[in-house]
Amino acid sequence: MRALNVSEPWGLDQLTVVEAPDPSPRPGEVLVRMRAVSLNYRDLLMVNGIYGRAPGMGGPITPFSDGCGVVEAVGEGVTRVKPGDRVATMAWNTPRHIEAWYAVMGIGAVCHTLNPRLFAEQLCYIINHAGDKVLITDATFLPILAEHRASMPTVERFIVLGEPDRVRSTGFEGALASEALIEAHDADCKWGGFDEHTACGL
């Protein structure tokens, strides 16, 4: 597969197209084929090393802020998601939300971004119509999700972007903390090829 990478020293002249082996999902991993990306000003900041980079994190990274993909394959032990499943996100524009997009695409699921400015009844209709099985969200939106949880029966799992202590403090029953899920898995993520006609986003 081909990838567009950038690393230190940052800058547009450091962008390079590299060839990488087609990955296969390992146990507990999901392989997602990227179908579309949308570049914006945040990407320019990332390329220049200004945004989303902690000290000492030299890369390489693939810079894009918005994108979607489809689950192509799953590794051994993955039971809660399968190729083509819909995963919704409803969160603010933060690095963790960007990580969530990568994660959804990386398992071959269909990324479904929700507009938090809609009325709750509209959100419930959209979630059910899409058949979203997982909803990734910020703690900000948990009160409204808790109030209308019974109206979104397709959602089997809620993942909250943040640390476990913060998620536990919300009292939202059954919610998983994104940082706990990341901590439980290997940091070496392999991306792989998907059929170019596979669905990737709604």
C-alpha cells in the first residue's frame, strides 16, 4: 500500500509517499480501508509540527483530520464489530476525536459523524436509521444520551473519549473509556488494503 507520511523536521517539504506492506489484523485488531479524506487547516498545522504533537513524538504520521473507511477484516478474538458495521461519533474537534476516526477506519467499520447541534429526536432517528452499533462521544453529551438511551436501540456500546476516572465519574452505566481501550492494546497498528468499493462513511 502507499502512505503519505511526514516526520521531523516538520514542514511541507518533508511530506513523502512511501510504500508499505499490506497489513493483516492481529488478534484484537480491526483492519479498515480508507475510502476518503478531507484536508483542512489543522492538517497544515500538523505537517508543520504545531498541532497534535507532543514533545519527542517525531513521527512519522499521516496527516489528515477528517476521513472515513470501512472494516475490511478483523483479527482473532474480535466479536463486537465486523466489516461494514456502522460506528457513530459525536464529539468536539479534539485530538481524541481524530484518533477515533483513525480507529473506526482502522477496523473497517463505517464512520458516521453526528451533528450535536441537532435536536435529540433527530439524532435518535439518524442513529437508528443508520444502524449505528457503537457510539463514540465526549462526556459533554452523556446527559442527553442517557436521557434518550432507550430511543436508540441499535447502539450496543458507548465509548467516551477520556480517562477511566473521568468516565466513571459521569455515572453512565456500561460506558467504556477510550484511553483504557487504547492502553489495553499494542501501540503498533498495521493498516491494510481494502477493496476500493467498500463503504467507508455516512
